[in-house]
Amino acid sequence: MKLNRIAITGVASVMGLGLIGVGAHAAFTTSTQSKQTVSTGTLVVKVVKPTPGTFSNTTRTVTLPALTNQGSSFVASTKVTVKNEGTLTAKERGITVTATTGGSTAAASTALRTQMWACLTVITTSGTLIAFNEPLSTAISYGTISILGTLAPNATTQYTLTLYAGSTDAGCGAAYTDIGPYPGFGPDALLPFSATNTPHYRGTKNNTKNTATPPASGLNNAAEGGTVQAALTFNYTA
């Protein structure tokens, strides 16, 4: 009896081994995988000068000292420096000139805004170049002016919006505008200022500051007691 039990156990073991070979279908396996990390940079463009000035909105806005109690002839001209403190190249997409009126006499403020002139200059490696020198009301009427420039990380750009009336204009000279239609960028566009690209698409020579007679007349009595706050806004994308 003992020998039979041993024989039966042996047969069962052999049958079990047979089941493993026939039913499980074991195989070698392997795999491959690729990975990629995506991270975003930062777009941080700030006004870093001038001083004195009141900075706000995380230094994206600077309020320049007010020019008060002016006569019929005046000039307000302050250089502003903008710096790209982010990691991305900032694409300049538009500039906008706006002006709000205040003071005790609305009619006088409206007259002041109508009679004063605005001159936008940008400092580049090609010199101080003029984008426009014309009535403030005309500059406002453009709305957003399309521009095609770029501002690399850690790079700066300098510009001045001169507001004036009468015989003093900070050297802007004759009336001038380089705002106009440009294919793909709408009716009011301005090419980028650079050493290698002609900034003014209408001509072959940059319009630099000059000594021509200022075109703006002095203010008349209608502008007495008026207040205007003009603003120049640059828009950037990345």
C-alpha cells in the first residue's frame, strides 16, 4: 500500500508540470518610453526710470511730476526707460496715446487738449528717431498704433513723449508723422526702430531731431485754467 501512494503522488506532479507548459504561454517582454518636460518663461516689462516719479502697478506705470501753472507756451519732456526683466523676448504689439481732462473748467481743458502738440521720440543705436510730431488730438485719434519691434531679456528701450505748445518743443522740429497703413497690421502702424531696419517705412532716411521752426502755436485764452493728463501705453506679448 505504501508503494502505491508514492506512485500516485508522482503522477500528479507530472500532470501539474504539463499544465504549466500548455496553458500559461509565458514570454519575454520589454518596453520603451520617451519623456519631455515643458515649462513656461516670464514676461516682465517694467518702467525703471525716470526719477523723480511715482511708480505703481508693480512698476509697470510711472506718473511723472505735474507741470502746473503754465503760460501760453510750455514744454514737458521726460525720458522714460523700459526694461525687460523677464526670461522671454517681449514682442511690441502696440502703442496708445490717451489724454484725460480735469480742472474746474471742462471747456478750458478741452481747449488745452485740442491746442497742445505731442512728439514721440525713441532712442536707438541709430539715434533719436521721431515717430510723430503733431497735435495731441491727432495722436489720440490713431487708437492703438501697431508696432513690430522686440525687447530681449535684460534689454532696455528709451522713449520720450514731449507735450508742448508755443515756440519750445525740445528739438522735435517740423511737423512729422510716420503712422500709416502697413500690410497685415492695419491702417495705423509703425515699423520697429533698429539700426538695421529703416524705422520709417514711408522714406529712406530716418527723421532725426532737427532745428526746424516748431509748428505749434501758443495757447489762446480758451485754454486758460485747463488741465490735461496725457498717457503713453506700450503693449507687449510673448
